[in-house]
Amino acid sequence: MLAIIVAPAALWAGAITPILTTTKVPSSILVPKYTPDEQGLYWNRTDSSFEQIGSSSTNSTNFGDFSYFPVYPFGGRIMDTAASSASAHSKYDNTRFSFSGRSFGVGSSVGLTGDVQNISNASMVAYTYYEAGYRSKVSCTINTTSAFYIAPLNDTRYFYVPIDYWAIVNMPNSDLKGYSASWPGPNKLDVPFPVGIPTYALIGFVTESPLMALGAVSGNGKNMLGIASYGSILDTYPKYNFMNQTQCEVTFTPRTFQVNVNTTDLLIQVDDIGEADELLVDPTTAALGSGMGRIAQRSLIQIMLLSLINTSLYTSVVGDGTQNSFPLHRLSWLF
């Protein structure tokens, strides 16, 4: 009797045990493509002042905030990503996806677009597609003759009154129009400023304000980043001195990336698999040169804008975040 009862269970056990199988289904997914934008209305804008850039609108949707100048809506999150040692970081939208490792600026469309019946199918656990983008490399050194510095706007000091400073972004690849050798230099700042050199304001609360500034210039065949701290030349405040006079060259190499999406864990892994046609990445490089197009320029200016929008009275938000990114080759995560 016992054998008769047990036997059916043994016979049916194999039939009811689930077996994992893999099915490959060809489909399509939309990926970003930079069209020529010859009128410069979108990504190819040539804004000439921080005021114009600051007025750039942010498009808010149910998927999140989107802007061609992402440092404004995401400045804090960008600094957190740069300062963090975590291998995964969240995608800057409401899709709940995260990148496992570097994103290289691709994979942005995951969770935002796709074939409804296939990409969003509940039974699909993963998919892969290919996208052209840039692989950035940051090489840094200390330039003891660096001319990028921070200086007080004037000598007037009042107790508990904010003090104005200026970051003078004079980089090795700057276009020094009208630069005069008799210009007073870092111990005293007089206006007018040298023509062709970007400048922006910082504020502090005391004479020895702990300030650090990021500078970026794309031109003359190079993309350069620089760091200046206040106090190194005037010898008043040493907090960020170890980063002062740091200069980095950023190179952008067009590559083809394989984007691997895990829809169960909501993870995106990006792998560099080979060369890519740079015109697919940035059509403006045809006129401006390889790695020197509008996308590279916009990437660099976002880094400089971090200093402009994160200035504070008591400490340097950018300084605190950047010092956690040393060695500086980790700044590649920003691109």
C-alpha cells in the first residue's frame, strides 16, 4: 500500500520541476544620437557666459529631470559619485537602474525607451545592445608654474560679511587675447580681467576662507582641467594646498560599448569592445577635431560649473569632494 502511494509522487517529480531555459529574441531599443543641431539650440549650444548657461531650462518629466547642462540639477549627485569608492552608482533618473562600474556616458536610454512588448516583458531577465560613445582618460601632474589661481576681489574686510573672490582660469591651452605681462598677478586682482581667460566668483566668510576652484578649458588641441586653492600663494590657509597647481589633460577616444542590462537586479554593465566612428558620437568633431567637439567642451565646462554653483561661506564643497577622489585619475568617473 505504501509503495502505491509513494510511486505517483516519484513519477511526477521530474515533470513538475521547473527547468531554466534561455531564449534569444531580436528586438530594438532607441539610443541617443546627436544630430547636427546646426542652429545650436540643443546640445550644440555655444553659450558664452555663465548667466546664459545658468538660464538653460531643465525638462522635468515622470522619468526625472533632464538638461543639456546636467550640473545644475545633478551637481550634488555628481560630487557624491566622484567622491564615492562604490563600484555601483545610481542612474540620474527615476528608472531605479544603477550602473555597475563606469557608464562611459552611454546606457542613458535604459528604462526610458524600448519596445514595449519585448524590452518591458516581465519574462525578460536581461538584454544587450551596442552604443557609440567616448572613453575618457585623465592624466594629471603638478605644474609649479601654474597661472590658475584664486584672488580676493578687493582688500576690504568686514567682520561677518561675505568676502568676494575670483577664480582666474588661466590654463596652458588658454587663448590669451590681450594678455599683458604687466598684469598684477595673484597677490592683487585688478579689473579689467585679461581678455580670453574665464573667470568666476567664489565667496568666503573669513580672511582665511578655505577655497578651492576647478578650471576647465577646451581649445588649441587640448582639453585641460586645473585645480587652484586659496592660501597657497598667500600662505594663509593650507586646507586644500596639496591639490593646488594640479593640472590634468583629458582625452576622449571614440569607442563602441556593449551595454548589458539586467532587468531583474536593475543593473547596467558597460564594456568597451572596440573602435567607433567618431561622427556617430559627435558630428561637430568633423570641424573641431577629434576629441575636441561640443560634447567634450560641454563635459569640461560642467566640471568648472561645479565650483561656481557649490561655493559656500564656511568650506569648499567641491574641495571636500575632490580631495576624496585622489589619486586624480579617478576624475575619469565624472565623464
